[in-house]
Amino acid sequence: MLLAIDWLFILEKFALILIVVMGSLVIAMYATYAERKVAAILQDRRGPNRAGPFGLLQPVADGLKLFFKEEIIPDFSSKFLFILGPALAMLTAIMTGAIIPWGDKVQLFGRDIPLQIADIDVGVLYVFAVVSLGVYGIMIGSWASNNKYSLMGGMRAASQIISYELAMGITMIALILVTGNLSIKEMVLQQQHGWWNIFYQPFGFLIFLICAFAECNRTPFDLAEAESELVGGYHTEYSSMKLGFYLFAEYINMFVSSVIMSSLYFGGYDLLPFVDESKWGLSANWMALIGIAALMAKVVFFLFFFMWVRWTIPRFRYDQLMNLGWRVLIPLALINMLVTGGVILYLHK
Amino acid sequence: MQALTNRLKQVERKPMSLLERMYLPAIFKGMIITFGHMFKKRPTINYPEKTRPFSPVFRGLHILNRDEEGRENCTACGLCAVACPAEAITMEAAERKESETHLYREEKYAAKYEINMLRCIFCGLCEEACPKDAIYLSETFAPADYQRKQFIYKKEDLLIPNPITDPEGYKKAAGNRVQLNANK
Amino acid sequence: MLGTYITFPELLIWLPLIAGILSFFIQKEATAKNWALFASIGTLMISLASLMYSDGSQKSFDTSNVSYVWLPSIGSSFAVGLDGIGRLLTLLNAIAFPLIFIVTYNKQYKNAAAFYGLMLLSQAGLMGVFCAMDVLLFYFFWELALIPVYFLSSRWGGEKRIAATFKFFIYTFAGSLILLVGILYFYQLTAPVIDRAGNTLAEHSFSLDAFLKVSLTGAQQNWLFWLFFIAFAIKMPIFPFHTWQPDAYEQAPAATTMVLSGIMVKMGVFAILRWLIPLFPLAVARWDNLVIGLSIFGMIYASLIAIKQDNIKRLVAYSSIAHIGLMCAAIFTRTEIGIQGTIIQMFSHGINIIGLWMVVELLEQQTGIKKISELGGVAQKAPVLTILLVVIALANIALPLTNAFIGEFMMFSGLFAFNKWYAAFAGISIVLAAVYTLGMIQKVFYGPVNVFTEKVKDIQWSQRLVLIIIVVIIFMVGVFPQPVFNLTKQAMVFIMTKMK
Amino acid sequence: MGITTIVFFILSAIAVMSAIMMVVSKSPVHSVLWLIAVFFTISGHYILMNAQFLAIVNIIVYAGAIMVLFLFVVMLMNLNVESEPMKNYRIQLAGVVAGGSLMLVLLSALMKTDKLMVQLKDGDVGLIRQLGRVLFNDYLIPFELSSVLFLSAMIGAVVISKRDK
Amino acid sequence: MNAIILTAVWGLVMMLGGAFIKSKTLPKYLAIGGLSFVFLANLWELYTGNPFSLLNVDTKEMLHTNSFNLVFIAIALGATLLYFLLNGRDVEKVGSHVSEYFALIFFVLCGVALSATFNTLLILFLGIEIISIPLYILTGSDKRNLKSNEASLKYFLMGTFSTGIMLMGIAFIYGGNELASFFINNIKLGEGKMPLLLTAGLVFLMIAMAFKVSAAPFHFWTPDVYDGAPTVFTSFMSTIVKAAGFFAFVRLFENAFGVVQPQWQKLIVIITVATLLIGNLTAVFQQSVKRMLAYSSIAQAGFMLFAVFALNDKAKEGLILYSAAYSLATIGIFAILIRMNDYTIDGFNGLARQQPVMAATATVFLLSLTGIPLTAGFQSKFYMLMAAIKNGHHFWLVIVAVLCAAISAYYYFRIIQAMYFKEASLGADNQPLVLATDVNDRFRALLLVVAALLLILGAYPQLLIDWLHYRP
Amino acid sequence: MDIRAYIGLAIMLFSIGIIGVLIRRNAIILFMCIELMLNSVNLLLVAFSKMHANGVAHANPSLASDAQVFVFFIMVVAAAEVSVGLAIIVMMYRNIHSVDINFLNRLKN
């Protein structure tokens, strides 16, 4: 039985996992660079430009710096949890990549290799599951720091993420009503030659976008690390690579949510709406490349958008944050869901 | 109360309309503004490579001047210390020996001359007070340091390079202003 | 005539019941008193009328004159009827209440309306017990008679009334619940109720007929007997279950004590006759020795205690235990003469003991004293009372010519026929009764007058009238008991056939 | 010993161990984390049985929502090791013995049941399409009723946690 | 169906009302109005045999209505209506969320209706939870009171614990059921000997239900919870909800395991005897009336367990009667208790003098609880005993039960004694203490209505029982 | 897999939950132990569902799905219970600053 396993399949998946993980890491690294660069540009500055040409090696330098910094673990804290926190944050950030269709498929060595690690039929739920786990990293880390500011940051993060997950889930239900299934791959395939879901669900997308900001702890929802109130929030006590993990996790989350938004609402690896690219007569590998490029273009746009918003909108106050989540977004999402359901019911009749 | 200036602007505190409360237009406006900044000319320069010129009245780090022969101008009269509002300057005078005439211009000289750069406010009063053109505020910054005591600049730190042995260094340290003052 | 629309047993139950309920709404004390008296006299009239209309030709024990559907799904109906024993006891009941009301007419009660209301309710309950021809109905009235008495005693009784009455209540309540269990078990064995069309209305029936038709095995009878008997024994009370009685009698208000001892204890005896013997003849035969032994032991025990009593009320109470014990023993002899004696003695004892209590009450009203040792010389102050008392007391110890003599004589005959030794032991109690009764009379009524009895006056005409009525009844039954025998003959026959 | 059997036993061992650790951990936060570990192993079991939907929902609901709330409360109250002083050992022992004997009794009794096989990996019983169909056709009434349950829980949480004015 | 849907909807209305209504008294009238409507709707369903056509949904046989459970629901709704009328004002005093309290009570009623009509174990589970969750909250609604907090927490922990046990039982039953079904009348019990899994499931379910109805030895949470909860909610919890638990208990064990009753009857006997003895004996020693009533509710549960023990027609009729009699009497006595200034037995001293109507009606309620004839309490106990005897096994159980009933007379009558035969203690100004506050004529009239209902049912229980056999 | 393995595992987890309820006195941990019990039930139900899917419900998979839907409802209820339960615990904590259930018993006396 052990021998009956398709080893090539395992190998292929391993390679894919490796690529996805490394890719995410690299993209996250460069997202930090991009963040600073975009911030600089938006603020009429120059941004990092010392390490390497245009400062391109800056992330590497940052990484090295973090690696070589002194490890500080506060007294009277649980050492294990203190380390577990950032590890979990990183882990959950990376895990989401598993169900994302990065492209259609490539043909290598005579095998059709789908560019998706696992196509499970509850893909959207999987995303939710992993996202909801992400909060553990922050909570555990913040508690293990044995520091009031950290703890408050952690609590804020937890309540914020739980609150916004609700609205996100409800919008997602509206989307599922439209698409009729929960597999992300299926969703992407449905959008392939026709309408992207954004045209069906513009309003839902807006809510989803806002929630995605909140889920990633990005400004204007970065209450958890509000330096003006909480020093550094949940990572006040962290230094060296553990801090690096937290920061990395944030950028990976950003990347992943960009990918998901692209996949769910913007056709994933579909280049253009209303265009049947397969008629172009290109080979599968080319199509896959174009697809990946298209996806990446969308992702880059979203990443840029994330940064753009960050440097435009000021941070919320905590009560405003909760008000927005509970009193505005959830009702709106509910209305959106009801309207969607009603329209679908009407159309199907 | 009568406004002292007419710059006071009356703010209207009326409740926001629905459109305003939705914030989205405002956010959109803000986004446009930030986006617009991408295409603006950047006011920053690549500093170490490029520098901006100092203002002609810039007051930088102190230097103790020498005359053309490389002798110290300072005669330890103490006027600078008296003039210093931050009381940053201390000195000890000594009498010039015969053998030291090539070192000190006057018969009395400062054996010890210290400026506490942590106290100095770079007002330039010492420069004003000096009758011997001995002390000048140059165009350089006080460099950063790790220890407080390093900020107490000794005479050796303040003295300008000797124009005879090191004319290049003298010129650089003196800058425009010392020259100007020296020619006075 | 009257019976076509509403029958006597119904009247006997509803009249006091409705009068009692209405009495609660009366505001003035005097009105309440008169209302109660009026109602009870009305009841008496009906009772007498029922006697007049009875032609003595009731066919059997289970004459149910009337039966209304009550709880069809469990086969219970509002079935009431009057047989000989029932007539006798309803008569006793009907006579007793007006007499009690008259004797205690002068007494002031807080919240008199409630007092008289409850009294009338308890009368209704008692009437129901004597008339019920449906087991469930019987149980209902059994409890209905108890509850008003509980309130009466607890509210208007003596100092320790609450505890004493509560003891009484718990005893009888527990007993009646056990009875209920027995009834229910029995009920499961009865035949279904079937209407004329042949539909089964209920799986079983609570009617007395249905109960009588069930043939029980010996084992079933044995323990059902105990379930029933304990309840009755507590009510009577006989020996091991009697401990509530002296306290309750002592603490209850006089009127209630009269009801309790005069009528309520008859419920137990009546129930044995009406229910226990016909339903469980085998078990009665089996346990006769035990019950008679207990009863006789109780008689002697109670008599001995009575001798030692200083409290006049407790003395009368213990004497009542002794008499009831004799009745119980006589029933269990299963001889015709013994049972006949019991029936007549139920009536006689009711009259006698009420009379005794009245005298005690009249004494206490005047002196405020219950202790025998503190009284004395009343005869000088109140000769009429004394004479009447002596007659009643002699009747109580069953002197010939008095009513109790007939009953006791017959009972002793029965007992003698059953077992001479029992009769001999029971005979001791007669002697003892004479000892304590006469001792009491001597101490209270004769001897020197003391500070407490100085102001005693003789009784008023109304009280005199009452006592005289009682004395008349005593002699009437004592001399001419035949009407009573006639009245109860059919019932006797029935019981005896069942016993065979 | 197929690979699924091995996975089953590994998951079971982790589950039981984590459950024990959850009970014996002094610090409530550790307890919470161990319980989360149990939930993950149980989700693993679901995946092993191809109950994908429940596996994911288990993580979303239990690990993602319920335990976050627990952790939240534990952290907010700042409960730590000291908050639960040692209990009477005898009572603890009694508890363990009682629970243990319950376990032994049940195990010994129920291990005698027939050997029936559980379908692993395949079968679409646990897939969302099948479950959705069942849930919204046959179980519509309970589904609606559960909304009543949620409403009451929601009101309750508000009633209890809102401070009186 | 009417009752289930309408209570849920009206609960929602009350909840939304809470958001918009600022008045403190309006919710009460809203609740009374709504409940009256639900009550009438339920009667309509009982009368015609069908729910309103709008509410006539296909339940896939998961809910089963017949006249039996409709009568029960009618009793529950009617008793709640009386409860609202009697205690509406007291609900307002508990806290600031008046409308929410009413909403929660409506949801409880929805759960009650569910647990009366369930046909699958799933609905049973949901019904019990829909009952429990609002109750946890109502128990803890007196937020500042530590006793209330404690009661709430205790109730909650015990409730969820028993839910866990119940679920384990359900799981075992599903596993052991060869028909792979949760429907209670679709369980294959096996030939002769039950499968082990089913046996285990049965025992677990029985324990869980015993927890829910607070039968000994799983009763220990009850006194504290009933004592700690705000009195006005204790009144509700200990009556309608408890009766619903028993109804579910009977329905479950009759339909699912009625065939194999001899195999589990011994367990019920043990539980019943323990419940009766513990409930009655501990109630005797209580000084607080509220706590005494809590223990007495355990004792009454012992009697209600007879329905499970007997499982025959009479038991069902008895259960209906018991629900009505017990609910009415307890609601009445609690309504009086709430108005009392002192909850100890001595606090009732001399009540008859000050509040004759209250005392008289309280007497009727207590007599009914004791089971004195001519009250509904007697009829219900009577039916239960009849059912148990009809069952034919374990006759001694009946004897134990009646002896316990006699014990119960002891503690119920203590209150009657206090009210009628004792004098109120004197206050500082040498005047008798004021025993009860906030008693008005409307309240008195309602008490009289409740007492009259008890007496009518006691004299003529057929009024209720005939409905059980009613066929539209 | 043999169903007995699942029964065994579920019973072990269930019993550990019960033991936890018996020996711990921190209300939150008690509550967690109860959640563990519920989870063991869930696991068992899913296992039974797959067992039936292999057996009686082979022809009609929706019979086997019943159990999984049931598990879904258990999760729903558990979520509702947690919201209420934690609210109660927090309320208690606000008042006595402890979640020790024994503390409550001490209050009574």
C-alpha cells in the first residue's frame, strides 16, 4: 500500500509547495521594500536606495539585520508561547496558499501539473478557517509578552478579526450564491471567459475589501500595533527574527488576500474579462505563464492599493472600528446577501 | 474677545450629511491626492552625495583660530566665556614662555580651552566677544558621539589645523567665514 | 315527590356545603351564628324526613339513589345513597350540629363567619362519607371532612393547637393516602364500565357495586386489608395509631372536639363496616385476632391512662379511645350480634360523648379551668347541670336503660362468642370506665366549693334544652331500640352474607 | 497496517495526549492551546474519513471562533497558574477514579460490539454538496430552529454583558 | 406548529421591541397580547387539527402534533399567560432589559413546544437547548447579585454537561440503530437483548433527562439555581419548563424505548424513589420558602417521574393534569412569594390578617401542591398513582410515594400555619410588620382566578382530559 | 478502520472530559472539558455515519449524512452556548474577580 502511492505526484506537489512558500516569502520580502518605496513615492520621498541598485537588496539587508539582532525574551513570560506566537502567525499566513489556483496547468515531462496545491471543494471555507486561525499567533504572542500594551494589542486584534470575519463571511455567502460552489478553482474557471464576479458583486467586493484590510491588520485598521497608543502593540516585546516573522506574516497575509480577492472577484488568472484567451491558440504552458502574469499583475495592483490606502487614510479609533464592523458592515453585508439571494431566486423562477 | 490677528477661521460644526458620513467620497478624494503626489517633484536629495549650500549666516562648530604663522590667536582673556549665555566655555590661562613664541601669538595663552557642546547653543556671542579673532563658528556640525564626555571639546579638538604644516586642512576648516574674518 | 327531583342524600350533602360556603361571605358574627344554626336545623329536618320516607324496604346495602356522571374516563360517578347505617349516621350528624351550635351559642369567635362556614363544610364532608356509593367519592369526602377540622382546630383551638392539630392532620393524611393506594390497586381489578350500547366508557369502575363484584385472592386481600385498615384505624383511632387523639381533642375548640369525637371517629368504624368487611372478608377473618387484641389492649391502656388524667378533656378523650376500641373489636368478631351492637353503639356513643363534651365545655366556659383537681362542688351551684351530667356519664359507662347499654351488651356478647378471654379482658375496661367516670363526677361536682367554682351558675334554658334532648335520646334508644334495629336490618343482613 | 491506519493511530495518540494535557495543565492558556490541538486532531480524523465539510467547519467554529473567545476571556481575566490553588488531592483522586472507571466500563462493554468497518477516504457522505442537499431539504426545520437558538443566545449575551445604566 | 412558529416570531418582535421601545411597561402588554394570540392560535390548531395554512410547513415528520401534545402546549402557554398577568410587573423590576426578558421567555416557550412535539432526537436536542440557553440568562439576569451569578453559572455548567451526556447517548443510539435513523419511532431495538450500543445510549439519555428534570441523584444543582435566580424567573423555570422536560422524557422513552420498558424500569424506580425521598426530606428542613419550594419541586418531580415509570394512558393523562396543576399552583404561590417582604417561613406569619385574599389563595395553592382532594393537585397525583398501579410492577413504589406526599404536607402546611395561626412579628413602631407590598385588586382577582382554576380542575378534571381524546 | 477504534477513542476523550469536569474547579476549564466531551460525540457521530454509509445506508447515503448534519447542529449549539457561557463567566468575574467555582460554594455560608 505504501508503494502504491504515486511518488511523482508527491514530488510534484512538494515542488509546488516549495515554490509557493518560497514565492510567498520572496514576495513578502519585496512587499516590505515596496511598502517603503511606495510610501516614499506617495510622500514625495526617495525611499530605500542604498543597498543594491534602487535599494533592491534592502529586504535582504533587513532580513540579515533581524537575524543578527539580539534575541530578547522577557522574564516571567512563557518562553514556549513567546516563540510559538510568531511561528503560528507565519504558519497560518503561509497555509492559505495551498488552495489558491495560481494558474491553469503546465505540461512538464508529459504530465499535466495543475498549478494548485490542493483543490478541495470547500476552498472558501478553508480560507476562512486559516484566516480565523491567524489571530492565534497574535494573541499568544501578545499574552506571552507579559506586557500590558502587548496584551491590549492582542485583544484588539482578536476582537477586530472576529468582528470583521463575520461581515466577510456574509459577503462570501452572497458570492457563493452567485457562483454556486465553494471551490476556488471552480470559481476561477467560471469567470474564465465571461463576467468576472466583480460585476455581479461590486458591493460585496467593497465590503470584502474593507474586511480584508481589517483581517490583515493593515492601516486604517492597525489598532493592534497602534504605536501612538500601545508602543508597538502585540509585538512590543519582540525583537530580532521573531519580530521579523510577525512583520513577514503581515505581508504574506496581504499578499494572500490580494490573491484571493483577485481569484474571487477578478477572475484569478484570467487575463481579460469577456475574452476567451484559449482561442488564441497558445500552448498550455504559455497560457499558464500568461495566467500567472495576469494574476500577479492583479496582485501587484492590490498590494499597491493596500499601501496606497495605508499612506492615505488615518487610523481608526477603537470604537469607530467596532461601530464600522458591527453597525455598518454587517448590516450592509446582510442586505447585500438578501438582495443577491432575492435576485437569484427571481432569475431562477 | 478681539482677535489679535485676522487669521482666525470660523469652523462650522453642523452635523454631517449622509453623503459625508459615508466617508467614501472623502476617502476617494484623499486617495486621489496621495496618488497625485506620485508624480510630483521630490524635494529630497541624495544627501551625502548631494548637499545643499549653507546659508551665509550659518553658525556651526567652533574653531580656535591661528594666524598666518600658525600661532594661536587666543589670549585667554575670558571674554568669550563671559559672553556665553549657556556658560559652555571654560579656560585656563598660562604665560607664554620664550620658547613658545612660535606657538602663541600673545603673551598669554589658553592652556586649557573647553567648550561643552551639549550646552552650547551656537548663538555666536563668543565670536562677537572675542577681541582677538580667536574663536569662530564654522560651517560644520558637531558630530554625534556615544559618550557625554566626548562632547566636551578640548582645545585640541577645536584648534584649526596649522596653516603652515597643513594648509589644505586649514583652508577646509576655515571655510569662507574665517577667511572673511581674518581679513578684517 | 321530593325524591324525583333531588334526593335526600344529595340534599344532606349540598345543603351544608352550600350553606358553609355562603357563610364565609357573612360579615356579622350574629348573622353567621344564626345562619349556621338555621342551616343545621334544616339539615336535621331533611334527615328526619328521610327517615320518615324510608319504608324500611331498601333492598340491599348498595342502594344508590342517585348517580351522576362525574369522571367518566376513569369510571367514577357522583353516586350517593342511603342505607340503614348511613341513615343512622347521617341522623347522628344532623342531630349533633344544631345541638353543638346551640350549646356554644354564647361563645365569641374571631372571624365567626369562617368558623361556622368550616363547621358546616365539615358536616357536609361527613354527610358525604356516610352517603358515598362511589369509592373515589368516598375518598373525596373523607378528606373534605378532615380539612375544615384542621383549620378549625388550628385557628380557634388552645395554646398548643398548631402542633397538636398538625400531628392529627399528618396522621390522618398519611393514613388516607395509604387508603388511596389501596383503592387504586383495587380499582385496577374492577370490571370495565360499559354503556347500554356496549361501548367501553372506562376500563375500570370506582362504583361500590363494581368493587363488591371483584373476587380477590387471599393474598391480595391480606395486604389490601392493611392498606385500608390503617387509614381507618388512624381515624378511629385504635391503639398504636391513637397518639394524635388526646392532644387534638384537648386543643381543638369545644365545638370541633364534639364533631371530632362524636362523629368523625365514627367515620372509621363506619368505613370498616361499609368497606372493609364486605370487600375483604377473608382478610378480616385472618387478622381478627390481631385487631381485636390490639383493640382490647388499647381499651385497657386508654382506660388506665384516663384514670391518671387530671385534665378533664384528656380524660374524656381517653375514654373515647376505650369505647372505640370496643367497637372495633366487636366488628372483628364477625358475629351478627357484635356488629349489630356496634351499629347501635356508633349512634349512642356519638350522642353520649357529645353530651359529655358539652358538659365539659359548659364548665370550662364558666370557670375557665380544665383540671379536675382544681374543680369541686359544682353540684351545689349548678344542680341541673349535675343531674344531666350524671345521666350522660352513666350512659357512657353503659348502665342499663341507657342507650350504651344495649350496644355494649351486644358487643360483649359478640366478643364472648368469639373468645371468652377477650371478653374478660374487655370487661376490665368497663370497670375501669366506671372508676374514672365516677371519680371525675365525684371530684368535679361534689366536695367543697373552691375559689374557681364559686361563681358557677346553672346553665341557661337553651343549654338545658340541648342536654335534655340528649338525655331523652339516651333513654329513648336505651329503652326502645327496635326502630334502630329495623333501620339497619337490611344492611346487617348484607354484611353478614358478605362475611360468609 | 495501511498508511491510513498509521495516521489514525498517530492522530488518536496526539488527541488523547493533548486532551490529558488540557486537563492537567496548570495554566489556563496552556489548557486552551492543548484543546485547540485536540480539535485539530479531530479535524484530522474527519479528513481521514473524507468528511471535508465538517473538518473545515470544526476548525472554523471550534478553533477559529470558540477557542478564540476562550483565549480572549482567559487573557482578559489574566488567569494564570496562581488563580487555581491546589485542590484537595483526595477529591481529585476520586474524580479521576470515577471518570476512569466510567471509561473502563464503557470501553469494556462497547468493545464487544460487532466489528463494523468505517468507510475511509471515499464516499461522498461528508462532502458539502451532499450535506447541503440534506441540510436544506430534509433538515430545513431544524436549521430554522437553530436560528431561534442563536437569537436567544444573542439576546442573552447582550442582556448579560451590557452594563446596567 | 402554530405555537412553535408564532412564539419564535413573537420573541423576535419582542427583541426588536427592546431596541425601539423606551417605555418599561409597554413590553409587558406587548408580551401579554402576543401570548394571548399564540394561545388562541394553539387552541385553534387543537380544535381544527391543523395549523394556520400559512404556517403549515412540511416538517418531514420531524415534528409530530396530536391532541396530546397540543393540549400540553396549550397548558404551557396558558400557564405562561397567567404568569405574565400575575408577574408582569415583577419582570420589569429585575433589570433594564424588560423586553429582552420577555423575548427570552417566548423563545423558551418555542423550545417547550418543540420538546413536546419532537419526533427525532435532533429536535429533542434543539428543543432542550432552546429552552436551556434563555434560562441560563434569565437565571443570571440579576447581575449584581452574587447568588444569581452563581446560580447562572452552576445551571449553565450543569446544563451543558448534561447536554454532553445526552449527545453521547444520542450518538450511541444512532450507532447501534441498524436503521441508521434519529427518528425516535424508528429505532430497531433488536430481538430479545438490546444491542450494547443502544443500551449505553439509553442509560446516557436517561441520565441526561434526569439532569434536565432535576431528578435525584442528578438534582444537586436545582436548589441553588432556583434559590439564586430572580424569584420571578424561578417561578417560570420550576413550572412550565420542568413540565416540558417531563413531557419530553415521557415522549422519548415511550416512543423510542417503550417496547423494552421492563429492561430499564428498575432504573427509573431507583431514580424516582431517590427523588421523592431526597426532595421531601430536605424540603422539611428549609427555612426559606423559596428554597423550600425548590426542594419541593424536586419532590414533585418524583411524582411526575411516575409518568415515565408507568408509560400508559393514565400516565399521560396524569402528566397533563400534573403539568396544569403543578404549574398553576406553583406560579400562584411564587406570585405571592414575590410580593412578600421576607422570604422565610416566618415572613408569612399573620398574612391572613393583613391580606386575606392572598392567604386564602395561597392556601388553595399549597393544598393543591400537597394533593388534597378537590384540588387539581389531588387529581394529578391520583392519576399518577393510578397509572403506576396500572403498570403493575414495583407496587411498593406507590407506598413510598404516598408516604412522601404525607411528608410534603408537613412543609406545605407550615406556610398555612404561619399565615393563619401565627401573628405577624412587631416592627420598631410596635405595629405589625407589613408583610406584603405592591398588592392590588387586579392581582388579587388574578390569584382568585388561578385558585378557581385549580378547584375546578380538582372537581372536574375531565374538562382537561377530554381534550386528550379529542378528534377534530 | 474498525468502528471500535473510533468508539474507543471517543470514549477516552469523553471520559477525559468528564474527569476534567470532576477535578478542575476553574469555571473556564470546566467549560472547556465540556467542549471536549461534545467533540468526542461529534467524532463518534461522524464515524458512525461513515460506518452506516458502509453498511445499511449504502443505498441511501442521505441516511448516513444525517449524522453529519447532526454534528453540524451540535457545533451550532456549542457556539451559541459558548457565547452565553462566557458572558456568564465574565459577569461572575466582574463581581468576584475569580472563576473558581468553589469560591461560589464558600459564598453561600
